[in-house]
Amino acid sequence: MFDLYIANKNYSSWSLRPWVLMKALNIPFKEHVMAFEGGNGASRDTFLRFSPSGLVPCLVDGETAVWDSLAIVEYIAEQHARVWPKEATIRAWARSASAEMHSGFSTLRNECPMNCGVRVTLQDVSAGLRADLARLDRLWQEGLSRFGGPYLAGDEFTAVDAFYAPVVFRVQTFGLPLSEASNAYAKSLLTLPAMQAWYQAALDEKWREPNHEADTLKHSTLTADYRNA
């Protein structure tokens, strides 16, 4: 069985990707939650005990460690065929869209960090954020219209949906302005049992990491906090 090391579910967008993929596809794994000890790499020494990069997520399979979310997904795909779409053209699109999320959308990441348990109002939508949201909208609508939905690459949840799952939580937290079709996709993905399980666990976490909390409010105003602890 795989061992998956992740950080706080409220904050760790990178951890969500392999976690929600394996949960949604019923791929067995053992979860290890390692709370962030602070910002700016404060957890690195602890994370180095299981992750060669000192970062999460990290998948351990016996003597093999895989320490990047995209690499983890590809490693899982070698053993589980449902990770990517079956048809080559759709699979190429899904891989490209996933890689774009993995390496791009920097303004969206920086101005709208993942913080599942709160709701905020953006003080301003910067030009960079508008550009990222416009690209996100085009990408989602392309996948939904080309492949028929309800998921980005067709009628089954695959890795490309997992890669955009953290964005869906950002849409909820920040009320990001998207098209009707993209908002409908985001709302639908939030109802996925695996997403609901992650969300409820995030609400129940007792940890508060000051740097993540401050980053959430750098460009926004808090309107609600639904966390239970």
C-alpha cells in the first residue's frame, strides 16, 4: 500500500492533488498528515525525514519515494489505468492542462492561497489575477465543451480534475469571478465525496499557521470562518 505524506488540509493545495485523486479512484493508501511548523521552509527539517526535497506531498512505495505532485500522479498512473483518460488525444490535453496548472497561474496562487475554511472578499482583482482567471475560464470551458463533461476530460474524474481541485476551493473561498459554466463545474466538483471528505477534515483541523493566515488576507477581507476548532 502507498504511504502519502501531506501537510494541513486547510492550506496544502499541492497535497490535495494526489490525495483526492486516489480517494476518488478508490486507490488504497495510508495517510500521514504532517502539519506545517511555520512559513518559509520552517518544516523542511521535519519533512526531510520522509521527503528528499523536504516538501510535501511525498508518496512512499516500499523503498521508492516520489516527491512531487505531478511525478506522484504519473507514478500512480503506471499501476492504475483510470488516472488519465483512455483516448490518446484527450489524454494529451489532460496532461497539458495538468502541467500548465503545475507550473503556471502564479498570480492566482500568490493572491488567492488555499484556505478552505474561510470566506473572504477580494479588495481588488489585479491585472495579473484577471489574466489568470481568464485563462482558467478558457481552459475549463474548452475541456467541458470538447469532451462533454461533467469533468474536464469527459465523463470520469481523472488527474486533470485533481490538479484543479485546489483552484475549486479557491473559487469558493475568494468568490472568484468566472463564467457560469466554470462556476457550475467548480460547484459540481465540490460535491464529490472525496472533496467533501477533505473539506470536512480541513474544518476540523486545530492548527493555525500565521504565515498562511496572513497570506490569505494580504489582498482580501475576512467575511466568515467556518472552521470548527
